[in-house]
Amino acid sequence: MKKLIVIALFVSIITGIAVFQFATSLEKGSRLKTQPVVLATQTIPKGTIIQKEMLKTSEVPIEAVHQLSIGNQDDILGRISKETIEANEQILTSRLSDINQENDNLSYSIEPNYRAVTILVDEEKGVGGYLTKGDRVDLVTVLLTKDGATSQLVVENLEIIKIGPLASGDKGGTYTSVTVSAPAADVTRMNYALAIDPQPRYRLVLRSPVDNDTLGQAPFSP
């Protein structure tokens, strides 16, 4: 009888310890530190503009949070995936186009249905060297025809997305080209205006930053 009592007492002690350890683990689990992390709700192919429905935010244990993860969906929306992102994967900064386009490929700064076109410039063609990134310009040219010469407005309101490179040996910062973002439908027209032989007669015309109107002027002949 005493032996049974001892066994029962021993089992009770073991059970109590197990219950205590289980309760302690639950308590520790409830105090587990987490951090909000943005995950993909679906597979996001490379070269995709990130939309809200592609994202969700979940609380993840801090130990499992990648150092390049993002916690705010607003920091992701509108950016472009540089690699394929799988469903439920933490979205990392290294897999997205950079917010600061200076640190990213030029292609990620071009909007859909636009193309980057580089235009050679000098003091005359490039508004005296006063053009800067973000300026908007019009492209005009003079065309020679059998009836004489006409001055034509080729494309309006082109945004400059790159300046440079600098002229060889120039220490004053003079650039030899600008790269503009042009509507895809206007690229062939621009190419013709920029490549007329024997010498192109184009120039860039600087616009006011608050002027987005298009004039659509007819060609001018003297």
C-alpha cells in the first residue's frame, strides 16, 4: 500500500513539473517579441509594378525577420520587382527598384509606354549648358525640303532623366548629352529629326516647370 502511495506521489510530482513547464512555455510564447513584416500574397514575377493586392503585413518573430525586410507597405507600392518574389516570402529591399533612382538602373526610372532617348548637345543645342535632371524640354528641328526649309516642333514636354557624360578634358562640368523620357509613339519621329544628314539642325527648348500645355504648332516656313 505504501508503495502505491509513493508511486502516486511521484507521478503527481512529475505531472506537476510537466504542467509547470508547459505553462511557462506558453507564457514565454505570449511574450515573444514580433515585428511587422510585409509579405507577398502571390508570386510576383520579375519586372512587375507592385500593387496593394500583392501585399500583406504579418507579425513575425524578430529572430525570423530578414535584415533587408520592409515593415510598411507604402514603402513598396509602385516600385518594380528586380527578381521573382514567391508567395508568403518577405519582401526585401534588394529585390525592388531603388527609391533613389540614382542608385538604380536607368531602366527602372522609365514609365510604361515610354523610352529613354539620348540626345547629343552643345551650347547651342542644349540651352547653353543650363539643363538639369528633371527639366522638361521641347525638341525642335529645321527640315530641308524641295520647297525650302521649315522649322518644326517635333515632340513637346520631354523629361530629362539623365545628364552627361562630361565633355572630354572639361573641368567645368559641361555635358555632351542628355537622356530624355519620350513617349514610345514619338521615338521614330525623334530619331528622324536627330539623324538628318548632312548635319542635324535640332535644338532643345527649355520649358517652365509649371507649363505642361502642348501647343501643337504648325511647321514654320519663311
